[in-house]
Amino acid sequence: MRAICGSLPETQEAEAWVGIRWEVRKKNFVHVVDIQDGRPPVFAREAGSNGPLCVLTLRCPLDEVESFRHRGHPFFVPPWFANLIGVRIDSRTDWDELDEMIIDSYRVCAPKRLVQKFDLSGRGLSTRI
């Protein structure tokens, strides 16, 4: 995740209240958290696990949120933001799909100028947004 997030224009990695987040222009587009022994409880509750488990949250277009809610494992939909989805990371994680979702999350949060810069660079891997 560090490599893909760091390759996107004007992103920064930062410590979050718990875990690590990546942001573009002060907007979080990826947040990674390790759940251990039911902590942090808000993430454990939403992911449905006391751990050990790594989860990440990211943004998606509003019209796609419900489809992730109905897809089930590894996805979940926390209530904190209308366009937020969560992914449980485990041995079955599809890293290609996750890379695409991270790029889409960046596109949701980044200013249009940065999205165009990224897409014109030839590195834009997804066309969902």
C-alpha cells in the first residue's frame, strides 16, 4: 500500500489517531489499522472481528457504497462517512483489486487537476471514476 499510495501526486503518509493514513490535500483517502484484542473497539465492531486483523478504509463514489455493503467479506461499510468502505486484509486479499480501489479512492478525494495530472501521466490504472 505504501508504494501505490506514495506514487500518487501530492500524497502524504501520516500517523492517524490509530494506524496510518494517506492523504491528498488534507483529505484521507486510505487509512490502515491493525485490530488486536478488540482494539480499537470502533474498528473491531465495524469489521466484525476482535483480531488479529488488518483493515483499511477508503473512499468510493456514493453510488457504489451499497454494492460493497452487499458484497460481504472482505468488505464492510462503516458509518463514519457516506462514501467510506472498509476492507479486511487477509490471505485471500486480491491485491490488484485493492490497488485499483486505492487509486479510485484517490480520485474521489483529490482535486480534479491532480486527477487529470495522474491520468495523463499514463499511470492511471482504473477507469471506474
